[in-house]
Amino acid sequence: MKQLLKIYLPSTCITFTLSLLGTSILNLINGFPYQSNGWILLLFGFIVVIDLIDYGLSFIDFYSYKTYFVVELIVTYLLMLIAGFWGNWFSFTASSIISVSVVFLIVYCCVHGYFYKRARVEAEEINSLINNS
């Protein structure tokens, strides 16, 4: 329960917000001023599934954080492409895939950067408390 409240709920919220903002901006640039309510719910469901996969990956002992980062990046990117194809979320043209990939990478790196920085700050606080004891 602690992991759910500390990691996965904030991750879902941050990812959903950034994804919705990114796709809204991309849609406006491409001349599509509206988004379907159904698509917004599908996006939320997709992000929940991605967080469940992330939870499963947390049980694997990766050699380093970079390895974990790359493995999760590849898995989630491929799943996003599959969901995008099956859900008809975007056209599979070179320019569309590049645009969607850029939004995906920005969101992915922002979310991971946030949690990486947060973990470093918590570690520094713990080390400070230990050193002051």
C-alpha cells in the first residue's frame, strides 16, 4: 500500500497529465482541436497498465538504474506503439511516429527524472540524519 501511495499513484497522475497535455498540443498543431472522451479513458487505462508492468519490473534485480530505465523504456514504447496501432490513436506515417515518439520520450524522461530526483533527495536526507546521530 505504501508503494501505491508513494510511487504508483503519483506516477499515474503525472504521466496522465503530461501525456494529455502533450497529445493536446500535438493535436492542436496538427489541426485537431478536440479529443474524444473515450480516448482519454483509454489513455488512462493504458497508463495504469504501464504502471502495473513497472510494478512487475520492480521485482527484477537489474544491474543498474540505467539498465532498468532502458528496459522499461523499450517495453513501454513498444506497448505504446501496439496500443496506438490497435486503438487507431495515430497514423503510422514517419512524421506521426516521430511526433508521438518525441512526446513519449519527453513524458517518460520527465516522470523518471522526477522520481529519480525524489529518491536522491530522500537518500540525502536519510544520510544526513544518520551522520547527525
